[in-house]
Amino acid sequence: MKKHGTTHYYQRNNKVKPNIACNVTSFTMCLDILGQLGILNNIDDKIRKQSDQPEDWLYLYLSEDPAMIKFLRNSHGTTEIPAPEWADCLIQGANTLAKWKLSWFDSVLEKNEILDDLKQGLPVNVSTTLYGGHRIAIVGCKNEEKSGDSLELLVSDPWLKTAEGGIRYIKWPEFVKIRKPYGIRFNHG
């Protein structure tokens, strides 16, 4: 497993849909942190040859793989929203590629659960209201033992380059204002 805070992916250099790729980019960051990036090698070579970036592979796999298209239709009907934009499709795709329950959806993600995952070395992929709707990865924290609102979460924001604040601390009260109540959690391999 990589040390938290040392892995950052920047979505706007993606070759595939860079302006809407926060889901696959932040999820791929989490896979990399977990040492599970190799599961993406299970994606068909025809898809992987379209780009040299793993987050693009994941986007294309979720969009083009017949089993993933079927999963999208069974879960969301005839939606125009592409599979990579749905958390359940990301989870289904990753778990299928991994061949085990690597990730799962938590509909009510609590502070203590985030901290427990971080203590176990697990990143947390969360949806926020940033930029009108955006996914980021929580990759660490500080001041978790202090009382009150002094907790700071180390987040990796794929919209920003590292030098622009792509990896930064957000104080808990600020995070509460931008977060949605759910997230994607991970298991150890």
C-alpha cells in the first residue's frame, strides 16, 4: 500500500471525458493507494489500447463492456447518464475485475467510519457539492484524537493539480458543508 498523500491523479489530462471524469479518476487513485491498480489489467486489450492512462481504461470499460452496459440498464433503465457516473457501476466494475468485494457503497457514511477506514490504511471515495457535483478521495487526516472540530481530512481532489491544492487538508466543519452523505468504501486485498 502506498503512503497516503503521495498519490494524486489529475482528471483534466485524461484523454476520455476529462471534464466529467472525477468518478473514475478519484476511484483509480484509491485503487493505486490500495495497491490494486493491477485489476485494471483484466480489462480487454481493445479498450486499454485506446489510452495509456488507467483512469481512462476504467471509464471505457464501464462504458463499453457488454456486461457493464447490461448492469447499467438493469440498475438505471434507459438513463442518458453514462455508467462511469454511477457509484454502483464503478463498484460493480471494480469488484468484477478484482474477482472479490474490493469496494462497496455506504449510503450513510459517518465520521467514525471515515476515521476507522483511514486508520486501517483505506482511502474513502466521497461525493461532494464542489464544482456543482464532484468526487474526491479522502486519503488521510490529522488531529483526529482532539475533541471538537479540529479534525482535518487530507483529500485528493482530481480537478486540481497538486500545486493548485489537489492534495490539501480540509477542516471537518468545511467538509461537512460540501459532502454528500454517502461514499464508496474499500476492503483490504
